[in-house]
Amino acid sequence: MNCWEGRAQEPNYKGRFRSPMSVDIPQGRDLNVVRVHRRWGMVNIPKVGRVRFRWTNDLPVGKRADKENRITGARLVKDALGWHIAFRIQTLERAPEPHQGPQVGIDAGVNIPLALSNKDHQDHGRPPRLPNGDCDRDKWLTPKEKAKLLKLERQAAHRKTFRQRGEKTSKRLQHTYDQINQLRAKATRRALDWQHQTTTYLARTYGVLVVEQLNILGMTRSPAPKPDPGQQGAFLRNGAKAKAGLNRSIAQEAWGRTVTMLAYKTARYGGRLVKIPAPHTSQRCSACGFTTPGNRDSQELFVCKNPDCGWTANADWNAARNILHLYRIGHIIVEVPAAGRRGRRAGKTVKPAAAR
């Protein structure tokens, strides 16, 4: 009904094993949240009863709850690390004062996750690159956890050889899969925590944040095969394996999620998030303005080919300086609103409450 009347998007497909299990509790009055002490609270789950949960954020309960500041619902989610509860809160906040911080350009990259134009780069201690040029997919795990993960993956591969086609997965193999998923979920949670802390720092420090309008889906698309002119029906090698490693590195950085976090956090602290066109920001010299594809010698090094310049710097830092330069001369695509990205049905008007 909400989808048909334009109040929500159409439901998405949820795979049985690929999607996390979740249960929605639409009515906040059924929860009856009580804080037991500093670390724990109790919540009433319909058809389950009283359940204890870890108190990590302040919630409007008891005397702090009113019509403008209250819990409107919750959602139970189960992942590899167990059950979690997320509360929906309706609150009334005062509009923030305009942020008087400096302007900064941000270049999202693979070598440096977030390179800033003032050299305040945000990195998460990347390990050395692998011999094939790919990045370590388990960089958020400790060496001991990496060794355990490798051991579990070998156990799973060995036990899978005894499984016949169409046969149900054994409990022993499923337990190994669960342990692997727990380590993967722990790495994902650490990456998300780094993103939250970094974006909060940027939103608090800077008044205007300038980013590129990136086509991430196009950047991670696999190259098309090239036909071999010497042999009919054959194809040449197109570097798909190397491109797959780069695509994994881009996906791990989650650039789109970083921009989404910056969108609502800059609005919360009174700042601005602006997008500028991305072409030629990595090929232009930020010192003299000379633009040519040969300026970028490698993934990390930028060397200006202008005989009168010859400026050398980190390629990501040079791109961040160009991003800020485009904003200052007025090459702006859009100023991202506080709500972040628009949904597919966001343009449809919502009926007032009296007309529903």
C-alpha cells in the first residue's frame, strides 16, 4: 500500500541465503524500552518477550520522551555476528549555524583512501600491495585472524570435496562457513567504523567539502573482449584479471557510501558538500595548469610534462588540488542536499496525512 501510494519504494528481491534475516517492529509503543544500567537495556519484542541489549547510544526513554523526541519503531537484524536491534527515532533538532571552517578538495583513491588538498590525508594503514598489484582483501584483520581465516578456508575446501552433488551441506562444513562469515563480518564492521569516524572528523573540521562526480558502476565494469584478427572466433587477452583486482579494491573502499555519510554529516554540522566534474582532474598539473595524459607516470606519481614546470607530487594529492580549483572557479555540478541521494520514486509527491 505504501508503495502504491508513493510513500515508499517498491520491495526489492531478497535472497534466502544472501540477504540478512530481519524483523521489523513498526510500533514504538510496543517496545517499552527500559535502561537497566549504564551498559545494558531491556526491550519488549512482540511474541518473544523481554530481551536484553547492549546500550550504545542515548535513546529518548522515560522522562526524556515526548511527542517531538520519541522512539517510533525498531528492526531486528541477524548477521554473522548475531542478533542486533536498531531503533528508529523521531527527533526535532535545531538548524545548525553555518560552518566557518576552511574549504578542502577530496580525491577518493585506492592508494590513499581520501586524499585532501591540504595534505590532511585520511588513511587506514594500508598494507603493502600484493605481487599481482592487487590489495589485501583482509586488510582489516590482524595477522592472527588472517592465519585463522586461511586455515578455515582450506578446511572448507577440503570438506567440500566429500559432498556429492545435490547432497545437503553437513553440519561440520556449515560450522566452518559460519566461522568464515564471522571473520568477514568483523572486517566489514571495522571498515564501516573507520568510515564513520573519518567522515565525522571531516564534517566537523571543514566548512566546504568538494568531491568528484564519479561513475562508480562504469569504473568497475569489466572490459569487453577484443576479437583476434588472425584467428576467426578467437579473442585476445584484455586484462580482465588485472581489472578484476582493481574493481575489488574500488569496491572495498565504498566511495559511494563515503559520499552518502558526508552528505548528512555536513548538513548536521552546518557545512556544504559539493560535487564537481571528474574528467582530467588526475591529468592536470595543479601548479601550472598543463593537462595531458602523460603527466601521470604511475598510479602514485604525478610528473608535469611541461618543460617550464616539471612539478612532481603525489598523484592523489594533485587531483585533490585540482578538485578544489574547479570549485573555486565555479565548475559545480550539484550541491548535495542533506537527504543524500534521491530515490527512484523520490520525485513523486506524498499525500498529506489527512488525505491518506
